Amino acid sequence: MRISVVIPVHDRRALVGRAIRSVLSQTLPPVDVVVVDDGSSDGVAAWLPNAFPSVTVLRLDENRGVSHARNRGVERARGDWIAFLDSDDEWLPDKLERQAGALRGAAPSPLCHTDEIWIRRGVRVNPCRHHAKRGGDIFLDCLPRCVVSPSAALVDRAVLALLGGFDESLPACEDYDLWLRMAARWPLCYVDAPLVIKHGGHEDQLSRRYPAMDRFRVAALEKLLGDDALPSERRRAVLETLLGKLKILAAGARKRGRHAQADEWQAQFSRSRAALDAMDAAA
């Protein structure tokens, strides 16, 4: 198994070194490590070749977001499998080795992910129960929220190409969108061990930059409904999830006095409700 590692970075020179060192310490070394500088202004692209000579640095002149950066990194990578790592996270030394072993011993799957350790502002915290992870057919688990961390994902490059990679029109929840489309078609492999350390609480995290994150999940769910191959029982589950998110978005917008936006969410809710009713009538 030839594994490439793709690390997108934007103005995180102070953090990305830790991520890279955790990759270079793997017991199963990757064939290459591609760090994609997504239009940084902190000199990280100039610093990296001296600090980590074995790493490939891809410099993008403009900050176009993590989806664009990851996709460009995949294009440059040489491996048949792609492991993604966010610039503020790190891996335990046997992460890639254990994933490769799990994929060899399991039914064919386009993705293997692992459990993770959460650190917030230097303090370990316990994830909520709804963030619990598993393998197999996890499509229904993927509908409410993202249950696969990009930093934990080892992905078949051919499947990435088949699905078009990360959706570059989504400024956030791009991982939710891709894993959901993947889980709709295939079972996912899982290593039940915390092999990723996720560091949170940064001021530049996307969850702080973009309020009402469910609006991006709504876009992903709408896209999934456009897949004619989606079985009816899964289509129903998507519609039910979509209705719940639209209801929350409409109420939130109304509460904040954004009545035009609330009306748009409500109209979308009505269309989705009509689609679900039509399914019931046809059953």
C-alpha cells in the first residue's frame, strides 16, 4: 500500500511542524508528504523546505479554502491511498500501520478512520456520546453531523477521483459532504483506537468563522438527493434530516431578525416536506 499524506496549512507556521513531525515518525512511512500552503502570509512556505527537506511544499498564491488545498495536494501526491492531516492535529506513531493492517483484513472499503483524542486549549476533554465512531454501514450516523475526522481518514485515491474530491464550493462542512457521499455507497473501515490527537480552541477554526454551520450541511444533503441511485429508504432518511436542519435554521434566522433568510429556509422546508409526502403517497 502506497500512502501519501496531504496537509493543508494557512498561517499556522507555529503549529504545522508538530503535525509534520508526527507523520515523519510513523512506523509505516508514507511515500510522500505534501504540505499545501493555502495563500499564507506568515512565511510558512519559505520556512518549510529548510525545516523539513523531505516534504513537498505546494504554494498556492491565493487563499481559497481547505477543500481547494486538499484537492490540489491529492493531485500532487504519488500514493494510491491518501491520508489527510489538519495542520493543528497530530498522529500517534502507529496510526498508518494500523490502518493499513485493518484495510487488509477487512471487507473492501474506500476509507479507514480511527478514534481520536480531543485537546481543547491544552486540556483533554471527553467527546459527547453522539460523536462516538464506528465502522461498517454508518450512513445514518453520518446524516446529523460529521463523524469522520479528516485527520483520521485514510482514503482510496480512486474513490476520491470518482466522487470528485472535496466540494470546493463549501467553505465548511466539506468533510461532512464527502464522507456522507462515500458512506451512501460503501461500508467504512474503522480502527477502534485513539490514533489521532485533535487540538481545538483556536481562534481561526472554521466553526468560529462561519455561524449556522448547518446551512452547509443542508447544501450537502440537497446534493445527495440529486443522486438517482440513492435507495428510497436512504432518501427518506436524508429528507427527514434535511427537514430538521431547515426548521432550526429558519427559527434561528427569525430570532435574529433575518426574516428574508428565514423565509427562504421556510420555503425550502416546504418543498422538502412535499417531497417526503410524495414518497409516502407513492409507497
